[in-house]
Amino acid sequence: MSKPDHLLVDIATTVESEQSNQMSLTVVVQGAVITGRLAPEVVWRERVAEVLADSARLGPFAAIFTSARAGARSGQRDEPPTHLHFHVARILQGSVGIPETGGMYRIAIKDVSAWTVGDFSYSDG
């Protein structure tokens, strides 16, 4: 999508302003279907930093997500959001969601070619 969908930008703006993580969304990005809940960028960054900090090998990368520069960017609301921040999200592959427990994804709004409100559930058969 060369121009971001204004309605999708409005949804992202509301998630950011309300600091809510209850908005379920399913998007299509370059043929991949991703489903989950949106989180405010600052909450998403904190959670990613926590996961990285718990890793012996990846711990040093946690600071990237909590730096003053990152905080200033996520707190900036003069411009509309440019990304969706998913948590508890899965990439749909057939009838299976990957990863099974859900993951953290950052998706450029301009790359979303289709979307719907709500997420998809998975069944074992």
C-alpha cells in the first residue's frame, strides 16, 4: 500500500492515545496474514526489552528498546503512528498460528494491504 489507510492510522492513533491493548486486528502484509492484539508502542517496547533482558546472549539489545531516543520517539504524537505494534500475535499458516504462544510484531502501516477488526482463533482439528 503506497499510501497508509487513514482508518487504520486512526485505529493506531486511538490505541496509542488510550494506552489500550485490547484492540484485536488481523492484517495482510505481503501475503502473510497476521492476527493478534495491538499495543501502544511504549508498552510493546517495554515488553520486548523485558524478553531481551532475560536472555544471556541478547540482553545488551534491550537498551535499544528503552533508550531515551526510543522513548522520545514513542511519546511523539505530532505525527500519526507509522507502525502497528502487535502482541500475542500469530502468523497464520494453514489452520495453525505461528508461534503457538503468540509473538511481538512491528508492522509498517503503509505495508498493510488488507485488514479486518478481530483476530482468528485456532483449533486442533
